[in-house]
Amino acid sequence: MNKKFIFKYEPQSSAKEIFTNLEESIKTSKKYIQPKNVSITSDLAVISRILSKTRLELFFVLQAKQPTNIHELSQLLQRDYANVWRDCQILANCGIIELKRVKQETKPIALYDEIVIKSFPNLEVKLMFTHNYTFFDFGFREP
């Protein structure tokens, strides 16, 4: 099973549009619930700040090594515990990872197999991290 977390870049999306959709939903009683695996933004800088090189590395090491706690993850990354903890909290707040309390420790868990940026109707950018390099796989999908 290939679970994707999708950052959707929609430059024409705005706060006004979001509230218009919400108002329409309330008036018509139709529910519009955005899927948990999708984050929509009209600003590429938001995606860039969330998916920094260190956070991408953290996500892929978490996936590959499945550490038992954040201390172990910080050792695998050879990074300061406090910085790894902060990055884990950011990714957890986005819904990309889960921070599960197990006894006295916090176990970070990757909730997805890959992170994808969708920017144009038929273009997907898959993010991959290998040996300190970030790769972008550009793939066109059939409409």
C-alpha cells in the first residue's frame, strides 16, 4: 500500500474562498471535509518552510529505521535532540507523522510512504531523500 501525503499548491486559493466554501457548506448542510492526507496552500514558501532538507531527512530516516523514540532518531540523524523534537512537532502538526506516547518516551511514527507536491493539474512531484541528497521525481498523470 502506497500512502501519500499531498501538499497541493493552488495559487488562486485564498482565505476568502475558504470562508465562502465554509459558508456554502453551512447553508446547504453539505459537508466538505478535506482529506487528512492533503494540505492546500496558495504560497509555495509555506511548503518550502515545512519541507526543509532536515525535515525531509528526518521523515525518510524515520520511515527506513523506525526508531523507538526521538532520542534514538536524533542519534541516527546526528542532530541535537531539541532540534529533532521541534521538527517532529512540526511534522506531527501537519499530520505527516504521529508522536505516540509509549510509557516514558515519545515514539515518532511516519504515517505515509511518500510526500507529494501537486502544483499543476497533471503534475506530481515526489520527494525522495537518499544519502544526504533530495531527489524530485516529476511525473505527469493522465487526466
